[in-house]
Amino acid sequence: MASSHGYWRAAGERLWRDRLARVCVTILAFYFLLVGLSALGLIAKNWNTEVGVSYASPSFMPDYPNPQGQNSLVTVDKIEVDAATRAIDPLAPYYEQIERRAAHYQESIPELSWTLPFGGDKWGRDIVAKTIKGGQISITVGVAAALLAVAIGVLLGAIGGFLGGWIGDALEWFYNIFTSVPYILLVLAFAAVFGRGIGTVILVLGLTGWTGVYRLIRSEYIKQRGLEYVLAADAIGASRLRRMFVHILPNVSQLILVQLSQLVVEFIKAEVILSFLGFGVPTELVSWGIQINEVLAELVLGKWWQLTAAALSMSVFVVAFGLFTDVLRDALDPKSSRL
């Protein structure tokens, strides 16, 4: 146990000494903080509320031409009419009631107290709040699907690599079936069968993305099962399950972490593609993929701000996570010359 603790502590120190690693960790921590706050309803709670005019231009470009109105929030002016008009207007008795309801509506939505820094979409919804909510769903899908794929890949790889025999041959046959079909076609086939939904997207990506993890873990288990520490555990009476998941698994955990990091990035991009093609997150929700799908019509009208917000947010997260995967791989490898 002492050597295991020393290994992880040394890996953490190597990771933290790298300036790029610290920058990536800071960026990722910020993103996950936004995801948590959004999931708890503390921010972006009213992302689906119309708070501005249609296609409101960004507030940092107040002079940008906007044929449908300036970047303004939804407001209800006090209805001013003279006594003569009130006498003949059948709606006059309801004016004060309408004004009270409008005032209560404005007070109940915190986003109405500030302008729209990245403008509004077709329905006047705040792009910033919409992008944060979309990030919550996209990142949640990516992390959950990666965890499912890694769990399946590690379990099947450990069984196939350690036991071998006809069990290993059967798992290899099963693996070859999956890899013989192009990945994107397999994903679309599963999506078409299971329908749309966040849970479905996680299930589809997890069930189709385990093959790479399986292949790597299987080869490592084949190599590890003949080493002295495993043979010693067998000699003292350790069961197969204990040798597989108590003795060998900690020694391949660094590979599992790297695979997990890589799959998170891949699955976030896959969710964007699925949502773009109409097989991903339901339309009543929002994700980065849905946002990018919406901007096709907006770009024709010269409304570029939603694409900029979604693409920039996704690119920063994906690049930061990808770089973090590289430095994590180097930190977990004591022979690396980079750290």
C-alpha cells in the first residue's frame, strides 16, 4: 500500500509542476462549477424564457444593425390613456391588472436585470444562459457515457485477458463484431432504435464506445497475469476475482484514467454530431449540438453570435480536456521525459 500511495503522490506532484496542467485544471474546474450550479438551478434557470427581442444583438455591439429591434430586454411600459379613451375602451378596467402582472413577471426573472452580452436567439432567449445550460447537458452526457464505456471495457477486458480460453475467444468474437461496423453508423443505428433523450444518448455512446478500452485492458491483463505478484497471490489462495480486481486492476488504473479522459472529449463531440443530425438531445432541451444546429438559419440572416458562443465554449472545453489528457498521461508515466 505504501508503494501505491507513493506512486500516486509522485504522479500528482509531477502533474502539478506542469504549468499547462495547472491552466487546464483551472479551466476544467470552472466549467464543472458552471455545470454544478446550472444543475442545481442557481444559474441559467430561466434559459428558455424570452427576455429580449428576437435576434437581439450583443450588448458589446450596440450599433450593430438589427432590423428587428435593438438589444433590449422585454419590458412592459405603463399604459397611459386619457379619461375619454378609458370611457369607451372595454379593456380599460383591466389595464392596472395587466401592469401588475407584468411587473411581477419582470421581478421574478433575475436575468431581466441585466443586458444580453451575447445577444438573443430567434425567440429572444439569452445566449449566455442558453450556452451554460447547453454545456451542462453536453458535459454531463460526455462524462456519464465515458464512465459507462470504461466500466464495460474494463470488465470485459479483465475477464477476457485474465481467463482466456473459450471465454476470451467469445469476447474477441463479440469485439470484432462491433469493430467491423463503422462507428458512426453503429451510433446512428442504436440512436434510431432507442429514440431520443439524454439517457438514450448516454446509453448509446456507452454501449458503442467500450471497444478501445476493452482492447487495451485485455492486453494489459494478459501481460500482468504472468507476473510474480499475481502468481504469489495465487499461491496464497487468492481467488480469481481478487487477483483480477484487487491485485491487477490498481496496476492498470493509470491507463483507465487516460482512456476515461479521452472518451469524455470524444463523446462530447459525438453528442454534438448526434444532436446536429436529430438523434441526440430532445428539442425541448438544449445542448451545444442543438445550438449549432439552430445557427444554420441564423447565419443566413447574419446572426453569428449564438454560433460564436456555443463553438467557443465547446472548443475551449474540448481543447483544455484534450491537453489535460496529454499531461495526465505523462504524469502517470514515471519514465516520461516531459515532466
